[in-house]
Amino acid sequence: MTPRKHSPLSRAILLAAACAFLPAAPLPFHPAAGFSAGGDGLQPADLDFLDAALRVCSAPLDDFSPLKIGARGFVSTGDPGYRNTIAFLAYSLFNLHALTPAYHAPYRNCIDSLIRRMERPETTEYWRALNLDGDPALNHNLMYRAHLSLMYGLFQFVFGDARHEESFKRVTAGIYEEVKQSPAGAVNSIPEHVFVHPLAVAMLSFFVHDSLFGTNYSDVNDAVMEWIDANATRAGTLLLDADRDAPPCRTAPLDAIPGFSNALSIVFLDGIPDLRDHALKMYRQFRDAFVVEADPVTYVRGSPGEGICHVSTLFGVLAARAMGDEETFERLSRSRNAVLASLIEASKTQGDAAPLTPGEPLLRVLLSSFDSFIGWHEIIQRRAAQTPGQPYLGEIAGATSRVLDAAYVPPEKILRVRLVLERGTDLTILNVAPGAVYETWLDETHASFSVRSETLVVPVPAGTHTLLIRFTE
């Protein structure tokens, strides 16, 4: 039989079919792809906030003067609001760490310092100022203990550092038992007052505890949400209501400012997987009822039908960002400077009666850091996606530096660092597998080495640089 002849086209088709069954050769690595990989990185406002937070954390633990943000603080006359200032400083640092997840030291060290301040009696001095009875660290004080619990838990969840584990377990178990034993399914934020946003903080802490230790603390969430629906919401909505006898926004405690309470509750509920849909529905109703577009600012009402509320507007920025509503976020963010200017002017004329007095830079940079907020769900998901074996940048000692971006990209096994150094130093990369083989690029200058320990040291000169390390084995 005469062999069958194939045309050039049929030979090409047969060759392509045969190649389809062969293993694909790996594509060559191109450093340009690595230089574009990595995290979101920090913006100038983030760096300003980080500098301010590090200054606070470098002060002696008993020096609370850097934490004063105004005559009234966040809650009521006579309350310096330390617990809120400390907690939101820590939350903003956790957020920035999520943007530079392969650089732990400054965030871990500063948050540890904030936790230790949270534990001090100065933080609960408002208890005496409000003439409340009992021990503020034990019960009937969820507005303090929920934040403390979440700070403990996130510290271990994010950094893998168990130094606060026993305290986290003790405080969180106490809150859980209090919720579980309450016939209403809710606990007091202060005696005889239940505010909803501390309940949201507590439920997020339950989720973190369950994730770390395999507990089932989140099983009380349904009872808590049923209590909120029956006792704290406007009829036919998911929105939190307020005591209508209390004056909205100006001099009332924050439980009488539903614009603030709704915004903050949405932010923390978003971090709880089973309650994310609830948070999104609640946000859509919140935007329709509370967010007002006006000239020259877009603002958030204190209560439906009321005018601008400064506190509600400032925290509405967080809610919009957490829910991915970039249009509303951009409008509210642009309004923040006008809101702050109004508050500062009020502090000059009203003194202690002003709603909020951000005369110190700390509050301004803290609120500016809200622009980079990615939401608790995203922060937790990014951390959950990391593995204990990933390399990370060690603490930079003896050199003035700003780390703009540090991220490990698992599929490509790339560690990417962008930083500014005032003088040259050795960068230490930790958690490197013994005997690892890697390639480095510093601003596209290539070198190749082999490392035989769990520490890798790379000399970097002064200036602005991008360091790329690709682990090949």
C-alpha cells in the first residue's frame, strides 16, 4: 500500500494535536512582571499617619498626652475617649499592614504598645467620669471590652504572635458568656445602655476567636441580631434607630446618633462572613436615608431628616469604602477636609461644648488614613490567604527608612519591596527556607545567590529602590 501523503496544512494540524498532549514548557520569568506584582502600597497620607502612630507608640506607656484628640473626645463630656482613639489607631495600623503584608515589625510593635495602653486604668477613667459603678474591665462595659478583645485577637490572627493569647481567651470568653446568659441576647455597653456598634465589634471578635481556636462563639450571633431587629431598628428596615428624645449629633451621646451607629456597625459586620449580606443591605438603606449630596459637601445626617452630623460623615467614609461604593466614598472623602475645618472652627468658639475638637494633628492623620481602608472582610481574607512559610522583610534598624510596599506573591514565589532609605543598610529577609535558591533584582540590576540559612541579607544603598527576590527552589 502506498503511504498516504499529507499536505503542509494537515501536517501542521497533526503536529499541533500531538503537542497538545506534551507537558507545556514553563515560560521564562521576566522581572518586569515581578516589579508590577505585589501589594497596594502606601500613599503619602498613609505614611503621615504611620509616622504619627509610631510617635504615639514610642511615648512611655503611662503618657497619654499624645492620645488627646480634643476636649470632648468621641463620647461625652468628661470622657477623653482613649479607648476609641487607641482602638482606631490599631485598626488603621492593621489596615496598613494588609497593604504591606510582608513587613511586620513596625505594625506589630506599635499595635502591641497600643494594646498595653488599652489595658491601663487611664483608658477606663471615663467610667469614673460618668459616675458608673463596678469594675469597667469585667462586665457591663462592651464599648471598651469589645475593642480590647478584637485588638487581642487580630494581633494573633495577623502576626501569628501568641503573646496576648491568654488575655484574648479570657476577655472574649467573658463577653461570650455574658451574651449567652442574657435573656435578650445582648449585653450592656455601659450600665443600662446597649449600643449596637460594640455588639458588631464583639461578633467580629467571636469570628476571629473561632478561626484561631475552633470555638463556636459565633453561635450567639443569631440571638444578638434578633435582639437588634426587635429593639434597635426602624420599622421595616435594617437601620438602627435612636432615642428621639435625645438631641441628635450635637451634644448627645453616640447612641442617639444613628448615622454614626449605622456606619460603624456596617463596617464591623462586613468582616463576619455570615453577616456580609446583611451589612450590604443595611448599607444601601443607610445611603438612601442618611447620605446627602449638597453644595459644597456631601454629608451624612445624624438622624433621618436632620442636617449634617460631623461624626456620622467622618465614619460614613469607612462604611462606603468597606462596601465598595467608590462613588459615595470619593464624595465623602472630598468633604472630609471641609468637615474638619468646620470642627476646628467650632472648637475655637464653643470650647467644651464643641461636638469634636481635632486641634491636634493625630486626629487629622487618623481620619485621612480612612481613605486607604479596604474593609475588614478584605483584611481578614488577605491574611487567611498567607501561609506561615512565606518570607518577609525584617525590621530595618539603624537606618531612616520608609517601606512603601512589601508583599509576597505565592504563585510566583516573589517578594517585592519598595522603600526609601536615607542611608544604605542591609535588608534582612526572614523565614527563608534553609538552602533556598533565589534571584534578586535591585532596580532591575540582577544578581543570583544561594542562601544556606533561614535569614537572607541584601545590601541596599541610600535612595528610592525596588527590591525583587524570586525564590527558584
